[in-house]
Amino acid sequence: MRLQFIVFITLSTSLIIWLEWPKLKKWGVKEKAAFFILLGVIWIFLFLDVPDTPGTPTLDEFLFKPLKGLIQP
């Protein structure tokens, strides 16, 4: 499953580059560098075990747990 995730993310990133390539030719060096740096950072962040990170319910529980005694009788 992990290998499929890696392949999917890499293919998606490649597709983005392939679709944007004609527009990239018109951009300057700084814009191209910013595009590739941001895309690279996002690509790396996606491999930091994002599927196993806690979501919104965990955050809600953390924030409102101290108030639980006030709300419930």
C-alpha cells in the first residue's frame, strides 16, 4: 500500500509538471524556481506519513476537553 501511495504521488507530480510545461516556457527564472521549489516541498511533505496524522476530531477533542465538565451535568 505504501509503494502504491508513493507511485501515485510521484505520477501526480509528474502530471502537474507535464501539464504546466508549455506555460513554464514563458515564465522567468525566478517564477520557474518558485514553482519547482514549492512543488518539491509539497511532494516531500506528502511522504511524511500524512495518512496517519490526526485530523479534525483529535484537534476538537484537545481544544474542548477542558470545557467538558462545564457542558455536561
